[in-house]
Amino acid sequence: MDYDKLKGVIEGLLFISGDEGIDAKEISEIVEVSEEEVIDLIEDMKADFRRAGRGVQIVEVAKAYQLTTLPEHVPYFERLATSPGQSTLSQAALETLAIIAYKQPLTRSEIEEIRGVKCEKALNTLLSKQLIREAGRAEGIGRPILYATTKEFLEHFGLREISDLPEPPVNLDIEEIRMEASALFGKQEEKTND
């Protein structure tokens, strides 16, 4: 395999290894070249990235290599994280939020039972946007985390208290729940865009 192709493979390995990174020995075993050669290739890649003005760099942390963003770009990442465009929620997050709002506090497995699908990603999104919080632990095996809405949830949706939520219709099917959630949360997004 030629060096450019090896560099491409190593870059892909660094990308998929994420925050954990990957050490030279493991890369060596995967690409079937010596560890010293891998280290030389990575050093060459670091120089290539700097010369090309790339937005990422290769760093070594605890003897593992990882791709990271450049420290001088932090102000742009902060703007992305706080920009209004980032305030939209996926359909899964909206459904999860509606379930929590009406049935809180409840566990992830209870939410998944209602939705019929996994909801870990939606919960992480809602936690990161501070629309829900961990509200303690349920009794029972494993003491699972209970989730509830936050003050920020009330503020975001213009509610004085949780009881200000509209009464949920009885015997809704999932499509009606999706439409209801979109209608409720869509109105709030229109207010914030005005």
C-alpha cells in the first residue's frame, strides 16, 4: 500500500476512534506496517495538516493519537453551540420530551416502552439542551435514573408551570401524538424566530 493510501486509512482510524484515540501499536497491527513506520506517517500527517491549514490536528494523549479541532477555532464552535439554528429538536427528541413532560418522572425504559424504540440519543440531546434533568433514581433493580423537565423547559415553551400543558387527548395513536408534539413545539419555535 502506498503512503498516501496509508495516511488516508490512518486518518479514518483516528476519526472513528473518537475521544478514546488509538495507539500506534494498534494502528500498526491493523495496517500491517511497523509501529515506527506508523509513527513516522503520523508525524508526516501532522505536518501535512499544518501546511494545508486544516481545521483538525492530530494530537497524542496518554500514548493514543486522536483527531481534535484547533484551539484557535474555539470561538466559532461556541457560536455553533449557541446559535438559534441549533435549537431545533428531532422528531424523536420531541416525542421523548412530550412523554417526559406528561408522565414525569420516569425512567428511560419506561419512555422506550411508550415510544417502542430506543431513546438514549434523544435523552442526551434533551439533557444537553437542559430541557430535562435527572430527577433521582427509581426503586428496584439497578435503580434506574428518573427524568423530568426543567425550569428551562418551562421558560422555553412559555409555561408558568407544568400543569399549564394542554390536556393530552385520550386514546391517541402515535401519529396523532407526533402531530400534537409538532404543533405544540412548532409554535414555540415560531415565537423564538420572531
